[in-house]
Amino acid sequence: MTIPYLALAYVRIPVDQPAASAAFAETRLGLRRLREQDGTILLRADQQSHRLAFIPRHGGDEAIGIELADAQALQGAAARLSAAGFAARPAREAECHQREVRAAILTRDASGNAIDLVVGPSQSAQRFFPAIDSGVSGLADIGLRSAEIDRDTDFWTQVLGAWVNDRVGDITYIGLDRVHHRIVLHPSNRAGVLYVGLAVESIDHLMQNHHFLTAHQVKILQGPGRQPASGQIFLHIESPEGMLFSLAHGMAEIDHLSHRPRQFAQENASLCCWGSVCDAVPEFHFGETQNALARPIAGRTQP
């Protein structure tokens, strides 16, 4: 069985104040600003030219980028999208330039989350080092709200060739490569990026970040905690504009071909075996409010 090449490429987030959001990402998380173009600020987290883009509120859609192997894979994905009834179109030259990729197909999953399928994301010749000693080393995972959990799962597995590794209730962990997951689908009644997960180099860095962020009055939503399914240690935080970030370390590597997807009980212990609970975000816990409308977030309009 041939496993397709899929990888996280980037996240594009519309915000009211890109400069303020970029400053937070630099001074509190350690991402490094690449440049600003047309009001959009690009930030590095590793050797790729950018992993995070803050775009003006009305300057484009919130989207995640998924890298495919080559142009042939992109053409194959376009054909499968069409056959499965998902609208898709080739990105214009200007849109590829904005995303710093050779080519792209722009599509949406069943919930309406914008997904950019890309080839040839630009790499930087300059060594990456964090803006502060946060230990950030790249994208770890991305959480997506899903209003159509079964159809969204099919989008990732049947159309793109990814796979389900585990579930907690209906929360679905999607694998793209050798680690436990790169995409997490969280049942919700709306679409949107729930959080951006950033990898850090060690447990020491994660705990160091916890103390640093607390000292600088950054809102800690949950953690430090540990996911039973993936084994990763995490810290969920909120930026001043309401964007959720997760700092993470230690995600398990698995053999997709021999791993049998597990079903974890729909209880908070299945999300954190250390006992931390996030009551503030419905998608992060099981309880009376889990299926209610996600709380309004200051500074962010709903997708």
C-alpha cells in the first residue's frame, strides 16, 4: 500500500490587528517575523519560509495549507474532490504568491473550512531560531471545528488519503505521517480553526513557557496536560485577539499500517489524563455546554 505524502504547510488567520497578533506570536511564542506584504504578516516557526500568516480581517479567508508531493498528486486530488462533490478551483498566480507556493487548489471540507492543497511551499535558506527562548520548532497539529464530522472525516480519508488513528467520543484524530495526528476534528456547530498547535523541543521548554506566559499575564486555558491518545504534553493558551494556540511536545509515533484506531470514552479524562479541564472552550471538554454555541471570542468574528 502506498501512503500519500501529506504535510501541514501553514495556517492563515484573519484578525483585526495583524501587527498586534504578530507581536504576540513573536514576543510570547517565539515565532519569527518574515515580512509584511499587503497588510499580511508572515511568521516562521522552522525552516519553511512561513508557517503562520495573520491577514487583515477582510483580506481573505481563514485557511489551512496541506502540502502534497507534486503536481501529479495535486491533479489527482482535484479529480477526487470533483468526484466526491467538493467544489475546488486552481489558485490564481497572485494567490500562490501570497501563500509562497508553486501551485495550489483551493477547496473546503463539508463544514466549510477552507483547505489549501499546495505543492512547493517556499523554504528559507536562513537557519531558524526562535525570537525568544521558547523552544518552538514548527507546526505540531491543527484543531478544526467540524459541523459535519462524518463527511469531514471522509474528506480527509477518502479524498486526501489521510487516516483516522483514534477517537475520543466523536473527536477524531487524523494522521498524515508517522506521528499520531496532525489534524483534530472537534464536533461543533460551526466551522473554523479551533487552535494552532506549535511543537516545542522538550518538556523543559513547555514548562518554561508555562511560567513565562503566566508571568506575562497570558491567559492559560488548559494544562499543562497530557493527551491519553497521542501521549503529547500540551498547554492551551489564548492570544489577546482570541486566537487559541497549543504548545505541545512528545507526540507518539505510530505505524499507520499496523495501528488499529482506538475509541476512547467520551469523558474529560480521555482528553487529559493528568486531570486538567478546559471549561471555557466547549470543544475542549465534555459537559452540558459542549454542543452549545462556542463562546464569542473578543476581536474575532465567526467564520
